[in-house]
Amino acid sequence: MIKALALLSFFLAPVLASMEVYSSNFQEPSPPLIADDFSANFMQHKWNNISMSHVTAGIIYMSASNMKSRIDNTHGGIIQASLFDYKNVTKDGYLNKNYVLQDLTKGPQCEYSRLPVPAYPMFYKTLLQDAGAVFAGWTLDDMYGKVETWSFFYSGIPVSVFIDAQKRFVRYDFWFPQYRTITTTRFYNIEVSTQNKTLFDLPC
């Protein structure tokens, strides 16, 4: 009987998690503080309804204390290191991006461009509170189990983030409705710790 009840509760857990928001006793929680200095592996897929399907994977280093992040990833046969400086954002919400194309025959090749901030936001501790994030319920994640879902606008772009029990970002989605384009990013092997600032030095 005990085993049967345990098995039943296991299968009912996802249902109860999703149905809880329909209870008259439900009260929206306050946006939590989040882990803001961490490293993690990530997978990202961006697609639209026309012909775009862009997949990449790598490692992200996020440092709110330095207001910088670094993303090492592979795409199209190239190993690329992208460096983002969140102290240098334009009035129209574009982020300065320095990136290095690693070529074993030529050495680092530094280039420069701009990206809309929501593409790679700075995950600082009070982000959800400052953005006025709305609690959107719980999601059963294959890797992390029951996670919180929070939705908000970031520089005018709709965003949903998924937070685990340790208050870590485990998934980040944003989309451009006018282009019918969505980007979803998954984080795993997450290590919360202060990042060495030398990680963000530009080698060129």
C-alpha cells in the first residue's frame, strides 16, 4: 500500500504543481533573488517559421560583480568566445559585444558588434524584482524537476525564465512576435561562485 501511494504521488506531482494556481487559496509569491555569479554549460536554439534554425552550445560565465559575461561556444565549425560589457549599453538598449574567433592557424581575431540586451541579459540578483516579473506557475523540468516560471518584458521584449529550488536560472526564453522568432536557452552543470575577472579580458 505504501509503495502504491508513493507511486501515485509521483505521477500526480506534475498535475498538482500545475493545478495549484487554480485554487482560490493561491497567492502569487514575490519575485525571488537569484544567483548572479555562476558558470554553466548551455544549449541554445533559435528558430522561426520561415527558414531559420540556429543551434549552438558551450559554456557561459556570468559575473554581476564585474558587470560582464563571457560565452564560449561552437557554431558552424568555429570556436568562438564572446565578451559582453554591461557597463556599456546604448540608450536604445543595445549591448557592446567584443568577440574572438579562435583560429589555430592565425590566433585570436577580435571583432566588434552590437546585440539587443535581451539576447544575453545580465542575470543580477534583483533582476526579477526590478523587472516586475509575474509568477506564471510551475513547470515540470526533465532535468530539475519542479521549477518556477517567471515572465516579464526586458527592453520591450517578452521573456520567460525558469528558476530551480536553489534560485538558479535553468532556462531562459525570449521571442520577437513580429518576426515569429523564439530563442530558448538551457543551462546545466551550474556552478555558483565568484568568477575570476581575468576571464573577461580581451586578448587583442
